[in-house]
Amino acid sequence: MRLDHLSKSFGSVAVLDDIRLDIAPGEFIAFLGPSGCGKSTLLRMIAGLETVETGQIHIGERRVDPLPPGDRGVAMVFQHYALYPHMTIFENMAFGLRNAKVPKAEIEARVAEAARILEIERFLKSKPGQLSGGQRQRVAIGRAIVKKPDLFLFDEPLSNLDAALRMRTRLELAQLRRRVQATMILVTHDQVEAMTLADRIVVMSDRRIQQVGTPMEIYARPANRFVATFVGSPPMSFLDVTLDAGADGVARATLVGGASLDTDVPLAVLPTSPTWRLGLRAEGVKVVAPGSGLVDAQVEFVERLGDRTLVYLRLADGATITAEDVGASRAAMGDRVGLALDGARHLFDADDRAHYGPSPIGGRP
């Protein structure tokens, strides 16, 4: 599948700007980004529910953007289930096939197979109102499966589910991907969904694609400050630094307070920039005794997550940073603690572009 220089506006408001993307057959892609970034509009353009202003859409060898939705070989699962309340589950799943004049025996076979895959056989005679939210979502997915599409489009299909059901349905989607041989595109603002389900993530913001990569590529080597902030929980922390030559030719970062540490980034590969920021993941910042780390900081908030504790801190210059501590952390609001920094692998220039050393992708960020 190929998206070739797609752009879209609604009146004077630009929504998408020069979107280019190649998707391999059978690949699971997640469009990830904040509300208003254009990801749902892009999905609707692929489905044929929005017109293409400029550019082309190819599915396989076919150019499909001039075609009506029913001729594109796609099936869409919406955020809202959109089931007919007066019809049984069987009738809901069979409705589109009946409109397409598919023979009765084939309809029954397709619905039975989809129901088996989704484990909803016992609900086929029920009405939607008799099912839970998760069961209704499975019916909506089953309605897409019976079409045997070349491409599945999921528009935030889990956002209406509670946390426990969302986790269970994520597992079901992952299992469905193994059973159904088709390309899948998921639109979501939830990074956990994207990281869990996708082969590759397309991070979108400000009408454009910011980065495309595997989940660990996106996490370990974000292309810019937006991606580094949006992907990862908690978000990456940023400290203003100046750079000079450290040991073995790497860039040495000096913090505002004067403390310095060597990064993993060779100084020679860095462009000239008037300002630099050091990016730190929480797992690269450890809480230690005051005076025994690189810098000291004051605890502003403690978030206990059971197996680990996130500690939100403020440095003497007013900069904020998030550290990771053990689950039984003794840190408390107002405490003064030391911080040991391990993981100076992310440097960002004045244009918010990220720069890295030669560390392997998918390894420790």
C-alpha cells in the first residue's frame, strides 16, 4: 500500500500536508498522535469517506482514491460500534453481505467463521443491547471480517472501553492479527495501544508525519522533541546544557548548575546550534542519597506504581526532571535527594532535532 503526497484542507484550514508512506502487505501500522493532528482524517481518506485534495492512494497495484468506498477492498471499524439495535448479531454481521448480493450459504459460512475467530458464536441470536461493550466491539470487528477485505481500518476502536476491558480487547486484536491475513491500520492517541499492537508506528503532529519506525525505534531514538515527549510514560525530561569535548571524542554536557557528564554522542557528528538540551528518560535517572549523585534536587511529587516509583523533582535552577526509584521508595514530597544520571543518549538542537551516538536501535534507550 502507498500513500503518495496526500494533502487535505477544510476551507482555509490545512489538515494534512504532503503525507508519504509505504505499508507492506500484512503489516500492522498505528497512526499515533494527539487530537487534531489529522490521523482520523487520513484514515477516512483511505476508506473513501473523505475526498483526496492532492496526491494518490494505492492499495496493492490499484489506485483507489478515485473509487467509491465499496470498491476499495477496505473494512472500517469505528470508535462507536454503530450496530443496528433491532437486528440480531447475525443480522448485523450479515447486513453488508446481503446488500452486496452475496449468496445466502456464503453469508452463513462467513458469519460463522468470523464468530468463531472472535468467540461470539453464542451471541449470534442476541440483540446488541444484551451484550457488553467489549462484546459489541467484537461484533463490529466481525462485521468487518466477513467482508474479507485487503485492508482493515480501526478508528480508535478501544477508546470507549474501560481500562480492564481495553487491555483484554488489545490482546484480542493482537490474536486477530495472527488469524486474519490482511493489512491493518489503527488510529489511536494511546501510545500503549500503538506500542503493543503495531509493527511500525507513524507518529503525527501538526498535519505531518514526524517519524515512522518500530515501537522500540520510536521510543529509543525519537526523531525530535515532540516524539520524545509524546511517546513514553512519563515523558522525557529536558535539561538545558552546553557542550564541549569529553573523553574519547564524545560530547560532554554541562548543566546550568555546573555539573557535567559525558554523553554517548560523538561531538564530531553534531551540527552547530546556539542551544542544546539533554533528554533523559526516567529509567536513566536514579534517586540516590543527597550529595552522592551528579546533582541534588527537591522532590515535588511521588507516584507509586507498585513495582516502581516515579519521583518528580525540581533542580536548583528551576528545571524539572523525572526519576525512577524502587517500588518501596522512601522519597517523600519536600525531600532533598541526589540524582545519578545514566543514559545521556539524547541530545536536541535548537530546532528540536534529535542526535544520537552509534548505540544499537532497540537496545536500552
